Amino acid sequence: MWLNVHILTLVLAILSAVKAATFNVAISTGGHAQPDTLYGLMYEDINHVCYAQLASSSRAHIFISQSGDGGLYAELIQNRAFQQVTPGTSAALNSWAALNAASRISVVRSNVPVSAALPNALSLAVNAGTTDSVGFTNTGFWGFPVTANTRYQGSFYYRFPNPPSNQVSGNFNVDLRSTGGTVFTSTSVPFTSSAGWKKVTFTFTPSATQASANNLFAVSVTGATVSGLTVEFTLVSLFPPTFNNRPNGMRIDISQALADLKPTFFRFPGGNNLEGQTPARRWIWNNTIGDLLDRPGRQGDWSYVNTDGLGLFDYLQWIEDMGMEPIMGVWAGYTLNTQSVPENQLGPYVQEVLDQIHFAISDSSTNAQGRRRAALGHPAPFNVRYVEIGNEDWISAGGLASYNNYRWRVFASAISTTFPQLRLISTSGTSGNVPSVSGPRPIYWDLHIYENPNWFRNSAYNFDILPRNDLRFFQGEYAVTNANNGTRLSYPTVEGAITEAAYMTGFDRNSDIVFAAAYAPLLNHISSTQWTPNLISYSPNTLFKSTSYYVQQMFGVYKGDFYLTSTTNTASAPVQWSVTRNTSAGQVYLKVINTSTSAHTVVFTLPSSITTINAAGTGRILTGAAATMNTPSSPNAVVPRSFTFTAGRTITYSAVAWSASVLVVGAR
Ligand SMILES: *[C@@H]1O[C@H](CO)[C@@H](O)[C@H](O)[C@H]1NC(C)=O
Ligand SMILES: *[C@@H]1O[C@H](CO)[C@@H](O)[C@H](O)[C@H]1NC(C)=O
Ligand SMILES: *[C@@H]1O[C@H](CO)[C@@H](O)[C@H](O)[C@H]1NC(C)=O
Ligand SMILES: *[C@@H]1O[C@H](CO)[C@@H](O)[C@H](O)[C@H]1NC(C)=O
């Protein structure tokens, strides 16, 4: 998208000139610091296909990839509070079923809602004369994990809308069971026939792990105790243990896989997810905080309801727990139906954004939103330095025009007046040739690219050719999404990952102007995949890492704090490298990316300013046949392995075809 004609010409000229060669790489003492933020994560709660770009006929087929609900957010019950559904419809019963014919379930608008935000409830109407066990099941997000010695914590609300004159009492049984009805773990909670809502909480701990996640959650009751009665239920919740033991927290295995990338930042709450289909359906921060009873949820961008259980405070707390810093997106008056809010109607939205930022960073003793944050348990401001205004505002001509003419100006002026310390990221640049935007001059630009392996290989020098001025770039989204023949990838391939790595040497080399970069999208539930490829995929009880994941990990873990200038290769050359130094650890990291099938060798010479160099080093390499992918049936087809090598001032390295390697040398 932003490869201009001049680079293309250069690329073609060089391609034809490539021959087998030895690259003698002289490493200088000079260079530049690696930014704190360089390698991080881009989170999108929905897949990020641009709705406006799709033919209307295909829009109906776009759902979400369950990155938040059913993914990072650890809640196990799907459609737990019947948010944003139409009572009485079968769609409202999504993922719920009656246990047997002795009772009927439906979603109703409760006469006495449990809260203003949650008007709906599941109604269980039990036939008169029933003695069988009655109740209902939930399918979870395509199943439930059943893990030995793991304490699951649940809760729900219930009421009897027409209680009998003689109060009845009994027990609700709650359990995890196979679809065939074998109960793996259960407990019971007492009830009385109260007309008002009552909350029950429970825990259970399976004693054995089930290999299959094809399981159900069930609530049941002996028919005799409730025969002829109706019971309403809502906010039915079940959590496994969460990352850092946070209530309403995140899935541990996904958090750990992300932490293992050593990410420095987290861009949230998404791109398209932030925008919404219409202004009314935008992401509204204050609907996502506080008690779950007060979160109405939101019709997501596709045919999907977001619970907003994963809300602004939850994101910020988890980002802090993960040792990352937020890159916080704010809504900028543009929606996926390509509508721009007119300038004279932006006032309330600007105030909403200012309040969102106040909530994240303002003093809890002087600011009302800061006080709300403190009341939720975080008096100290969160460490927000970067705020991104909008998402892909260049995606339609109208969006680009309104952003450049007034939307950036209105939001950026208001934010920078109130929060002069913040770095504001503009999204309307699709290339280093940034457009002219009215209002405060944008310094930080978010660029996105989804392309094929050839593009990534040939574009490793895209940032080298940019002028050195005060502009700073965020490669906010990028991925190899298609094979060179145009075939869409279902999972990242070796070819894709290695050409991404070649491109990423350009981030190291240009980290004086590239301050951050993130592969996208991050997360994918394998039973609800709509956008491919993704970095990490999972089911309720498995998780696997893609080839691209291991490349991201290599650059994240071996970022170093200083980039050492070295002899550069030519654009589109089959072998690329970058050299960084971890000063405190006394290590030099030599990354070598080989997208070649012909012979080249790299000979690195460390500068004389480095006086003590170990005679041997350890390395990591990711390599495989070009088209290989890690898939659910073959999750470890390609994983990195370690090796040792002879080091010293001069290091000769020949990496195999289709490989990304890092050589770690003790060197002070
Ligand atoms: C969020 O703020 C908007 C106005 O900005 C208001 O209409 C809405 O009721 C608020 N939501 C909650 C849950 O407080
Ligand atoms: C396109 O390329 C991919 C990856 O190299 C390969 O697996 C696939 O078979 C090719 N498809 C066609 C139609 O040539
Ligand atoms: C430097 O090395 C130490 C020790 O291995 C590691 O903990 C740290 O993350 C590294 N820092 C960078 C910026 O690579
Ligand atoms: C790249 O791979 C090719 C093919 O395996 C090999 O001949 C060459 O030596 C490798 N080059 C480097 C620099 O690792």
C-alpha cells in the first residue's frame, strides 16, 4: 500500500543483480537507542476487516474471532447475561438449552430487572407435576476446559417472578459435564422462592483433567421442588483461575504466551472495535467499568454482542500486570459505515474522550474520573503516555477528508490542551509520505500493512529511505496474509514469518524513527475464526503458537537497548541482519534472516570498542519448509531450537534457507 514506484524500481534493479556472495558486515560502535516501546501487541476484539471495503453480500459472513469474550477474557459462560438480545427469539438463547422436556427456557425482559443495564433474564418454566431434574446448560465458548485441581468460581442471580404463597426452598446443582451427561465436578447452592433477585456464589474443583473440551455447564434442580413454578436467572458466570489472580480477569495461558513475547506495549481497545458500525455503536468507555451489573454490553461490529466484561479498567490493570504500557485508542468521530460526525456535533464525544483519559491518568484526589478509578482499586494513575486518535482514518475518502479537515484537529487540540504531556498518534498516514492534516501537527503516525511475502522481503528498507526529521512511526498493524500467488493463509507460514523477520530488521535499523511495531491480529479462537492468519490460536483447553509468533518472540526477547550500525545489505536482498546490544547484560545480538535458496555467508566483525568477547555463543533458529504452518492438528510443526557457535571478534555464520536466527555473544 505504501510502497511507492521509486522503491519498486530500485527493488527490481537490485533483484536482478543478486548473486551468491559473502557479506562482510562491519559493526560500528555508533547507532541509536532502541525505544522502550519497540515490540508490542495490537489487540482487536473483532477481526479487523474493513467493513466498508467488503461487498455487502459478504458482510453477513463476518463475525468475530473471539479475542476478548471467549479468548483473553477468562469468563467461560457464553451469553451470560442476555445482553443486547431480543427477548423471545431463539437467537437470544444462543448457547443455552433446556436439560429436558420437563421445563422450557426462554429469554424474557424481566419485570424486575436485576439492574438497569441488564434488563433480560433466562426464564425456566417447570411443568406442573414434574419430578425429574430440570434446568439448563450452557455450551461455553465452544466447550469448557475441565482441569484437575483447578478451582472454578461461579455465580448467578435468580428470582421467582411468581413465588408460591408457601415459600419453597431447595438446592440448585451446578456442574461441568460431558455432552453425554457424565458429571465431572459439581456442587449445590441453596435457594428460597424469593421474588427479589438473590445472588449465589459457588466453587468446584475437578479431580481429573478431561482431554476433551466438548463439555457443558449445567444448572439443575429437582423437579418436585419447583414443579409448576418459573425461575429467572441472569449474569451466570464461571471463571477458572486468572492471570495474577485478578477477579474478572484474564486467561492464564494466553496471558503467559503473550508475556513470553516480552511485549512492551498493548494497543487497545482495538481498531474497528473502537469505531463501531455507527456512532451509537462506538466503544463507550464508561459502559465498560465498574460492577458487571452496570455494563450493558454492546452490539459489536459484526453479528456479535460484546459483554464488555473486559472493560477499560480491566485492560489497564492487566497491561500493568503484564509489565506493558498502554497505547490507548480513543474514538474520533468516524464509524465503519463510513460516517463522519460533523464538526459542530463533536462536542460530547470530545468530552467523553477527555473523561476516558482522565479516568486512566488523572489525580484521584482532584478529578472525578480519577476518583472513579481509585474507587475501583487503583488510586495511582496508569502509565499512559501514548493516545491514538481513531483508527485507519484513511480507509474511505470521506473519512480521510474529515480527519484531515477537522476530526484530528478537534480531538488533538482538546486532548493536548488538557494533557500536554501525552504523545498523540495520528492514524491517517498510509505511508511515510504523510498527508497534510489541519490542527496540531501530527508527529506520531500509525501505519498498517497486510501483504504477501514478496512485499515484506522487498520492503525491508522502506523506513531507511524516509527523511530524518521529527516524525515518528508506529507500524501499528502488519502481517503476511497471502501467499505470493494470492492464496489466503489459514495460519502463518514459515515463508510469511521469515519475510516478516526480514522486514523487522528494518524496525531495528530504523528505531530512531520507528518507535513501535505490532503484528496483527493477535488472537483467534479456532472454533470461531473469521480472519486469518493470527499470531496465537486457542480452544477452551489448548493454545498454540504460529511461526510468526516465534519471530515476534525473537525480536522481543533479543531487542537489546542499543542498535549498532552495521554494513547494510541492499533492499530486497535474500539475507538481512541487524545487530543490537544489551548493555547491562554485556551481550550482542546478531539477527540473521535468510529468505534465500542460494549461497551467501555473513561474516560479522565486532568493533574494537568492544574489548571482551566470548569464544563461543548460543543461538536460536526458526526454520522449516516455506509453506509449513503450525495448525491445530500439528501445533509444533515448526518451533525454534537452540545451538552453539564459535564466536570471537569475527563471526562467520551461514543460516539455512528460510530461517531467522539470533546469535547471542557475550561481549563487553
Ligand atoms: C456513559 O456516559 C454517557 C454520556 O457520556 C451516558 O449517557 C451513559 O449513561 C454513561 N454510562 C454509564 C454506565 O454510566
Ligand atoms: C499458492 O501458494 C501456496 C504457498 O506457496 C501453495 O501452498 C498453494 O498450493 C498455491 N496455490 C495455487 C493455487 O497455486
Ligand atoms: C538484557 O538482558 C537481560 C538479561 O538477559 C534481560 O533480562 C533484558 O530483558 C535484556 N534487555 C533487552 C532490552 O534486551
Ligand atoms: C541462506 O540459505 C542458503 C540455502 O540454504 C545457503 O546456501 C546460504 O548459505 C544461506 N545464507 C546465509 C547468509 O545464511
